[in-house]
Amino acid sequence: MNTKIKILKNVTIIFILIVTSLFYTVSAQKQVYYSSDWGEKLPSFPNQLILKSNVVFVHEDMTMTCDSAVFDTEKNLINAYKNIHIYQDTLHLYGDEFFYDANVKVAEVFGDTVTLYDGKISLQTDYMVMDRVAQTVRYTTHAYIWDDENTLESQFGTYLLDTKEFEFVDEVILQSLEAKIISDSLFYETKTDVAHFLGRTDISTKDSVKIYTSKGIYNTKTDDAILLKDNLIINDSKQLVADSIYYNTKTEKSKAFYNIFLKDSVNQIIAYSQYLEKDEKDSLPYIYLTKDLLLQQIEKEDTLHLHCDSIWIYFDSNMNAENVYAYNHVKFYRQDMQGVADTLFYNLKDSLVYFLGEPILWNENNQFTADTISLKIDKNVVREMFMYPNVIIAQNSDTTTKQYFNQISGRKFKANFSKNKIKYAEIQQQVKSIFYFWEEGKKNKKLTGVNIGESSKLNLYFEKGRLKKMTAVDLPKFYLDDNYRIDEKEKTLKGFIWLEEYRPMSKSDVFKHRN
């Protein structure tokens, strides 16, 4: 029994010590120290102390100075007036009036101009609330913030004292050396000068580039922007949309990822891809596109649809396109012309497009093949066509059976176009030809003969893109005979293959790779 009593006594003593310790801790936390040149108490308000001249309050690690104050010693409340200066660690607050509740450690600062300094950061407004427990300073009226290089403005905001970070809402304006940012909601790290966008954000650069996003990051030191949602960049006549974009507002270098849409309204070009790189200020400005790539050149009467694995577009110093390189599985479709190749090179200065790597072009019912094919373009219209060497031009002479093909071969070829249709052509050096002649019947065509010939040069005349007449030059050798009299080997020129299966018949066909 005595043992139980001793245990109960010990527990009681420990409990009293804990409670006493907590009481003294709380009391110590509430203790406010003060000093002044003059002070008095009024009989009607015995708990309120009036202090004047060189007034100083100290609560834990916070110090406040002012010209005069009323201190309620029972409730631990302070009302201070004129030349308010609060400092705690690196933080300094200035204002005209101050209210402080030492019980909850919340201070309110008022004034025509309330100023906060913390390291390199300065903030001015007319009302602030400092919560020393939450370690925050809040304002609810328009504030102006600045450091060595950036300025910010917002209607509402919170400054986090421990991390030196700002949380802004309601039309925040951030002005750096390279850009002006307006955002619905913004988080700013003063240590790193990095801003995080959490709502609709508009960015304008000093080079008049417009950037729109609803989620992203901007580093005011490096001028790097990372855009993560609802992204759009407008630079002169160009528009860029993508799921995510990296963009430097100073160098104008950019990278874009997934669901990319690029539009050049001046050149009427639209591009789609999954990856993009762009540099408009390098010594050799360029745009690079790859993955699920589709390039469209819009025209009033027709549109070019081009697909390949990757494409490079190089510009001059005025951002006028100079060269275009497209490679691997190049395939394009227009209503009046289609083509495939392994590589495409377009020199805009010379207005020449080169197709390399087993190129094939189709125009109307004509199939063109050669080691190299080039087109001369003027105002998005084909003017001339060149092929060399191993040139072969073919037509399906009988579309019902697909057994008889008109064929011409040679070493060099040149053609003139009118309204993107071949009008006149010349083929030279070791020219050979095979043509089938038909007699039109009421129900069916009848094959009447085959013309096989050789010459040094052949002039070809077309009507509405179809061959209507040809003239042989320099000792031509031709003979006409019945089809059954001619050996099958003589009916096919060396190197001829009918390649209609690779011909894109619609814009969606450009994504079908040839074997």
C-alpha cells in the first residue's frame, strides 16, 4: 500500500512539473519587453501603458521601434504610431501604424507606404499582415516588388519568410530585363529568381515575341521559359503550339515536344510533328522537325502535303528561308503532282527542288524516274523539270489490264510546265522509246501495233499533261509492228518498273512508306 502511495505521489509531482514547465514556457513566449524615454498609466485604464519617444518593443527575436505606442500589458496587445520599424533576422518592415497581438504573434502594419526589405527584395504597399507562427507576410492591396533586375506588381500576395518565396494572385506583373509577364497566379523564388505560373499567363519579350501558357516556369537570370500547358508562341508571322515548350527569350532558341503545330502565315506553311528545335538568332538560323512529321504548303487552288522522318529549314539573317533538307521516306501529295524520294533539298535562292535516292514523280498519267530529279519553282508553281541520268518516263497505255506501258528512256531530260502541268519536254542521249497504238471501238479498245525506236533526241508535246505528239531528232530509228510479232524482252526498257503502288493518292497516303 505504501508503494502505491509513493508511485501516485511521484506521478503527481511529475505532472505538476510538466504543467509548471509549460506555463513558464507559454509565459516566456508571451513576455514582451519594452523601453521608452517617457511612459504613464491612466487611472481609468490601469492595464494600458502609454509610451513616447524612442519606444522599443522586443518579443522573442522580433524588435519594433516607433515614436509612440499604447501597450495593453494584460492582453499583450500593442498599438504603435509613426516611424514604425520592425526587424527580425534579415527582414525589415516600415510603416505609419502598427498593431501586434503577442499571444498569436500576428502583426498588422498600416501606412501611406508600408515597406518590406529582406535581403535584395523590396516590397511596398499600404497594408501588411505578418504572421510569425506561419512565417508569412500577406498583403491585400496593390503592391510593388523589386530586386536588382526584376519588378513585380500584384493585388494580393504572400511572402514566405523561411523560404524567401512569394505567392501572387490576381493579375501579377513581372518585369525582367528580357520579358514582361502577366499572370493570374504566380509563385516567385527570390533566391533563384525563378517564377512559376499557375494560371493563364502572357509573356511579351523585348523583341515583340508573344508567349501564352497556363502553367510553366520562367528563370529571370537565364531567360529560360518552360511552358507546360495551353502553350502558344507568336513570333512575327510564325505561331508555335505544343504540349510543352522550352524557350529562351534572349537567344530565341526553343525546343517543343508532342502535338506540335507550327504555322508561317507569310509563306502559308503549316507543320505538324512531335519534336521541334528552333534557333532564330544563331549565325545560321534554323528550324528542325521530326517524328510524325507533316508539312503543308497552303495555296488557293491546291495544297502540298509532305511527310518525311526529319526536316531542316535554314534561314538568312532576316529570317527568310534559304534551304530546306528533308530526308528519309520523303513523300508528297498535291492534286496535280505526287512524288517519293529518300532525300529532298530545296534551294530557295535558285528556286530549285532536288529529289535524290530513287526518286519518283507523277504528273497526270506520267511516271518519271531518274537518279536525280529537280523542279524549278516560282511562286509555288512548277516552271521547269530536270532529270539525269537513267531517265525513264512511263504511261499506262491500257488501264484495264495494266500490261502495256508507253516508255521513254535517256540520259538527260528537261520539261516546261504551265499551271503545274507538263507542256513541252526534251530528252537527250541514248534515247529509246516504246509506244502502243490502239484503235478505239464502240465497246473496247483494240491494240493495233507497237512502235519501238531510238534517237539522239526526242521532243515531246503534251496537252493537259498528257503526251500527244513527239518528234525524233538526229538519225532516228523506228519501226512499227504487231504486238504478237515483237519479243516480250523488247517491250520493256532497261530499268523500267511500273511503281503505281507507291503513288500517294491522297494526303493520308504520304505516311505510307515504300519498301
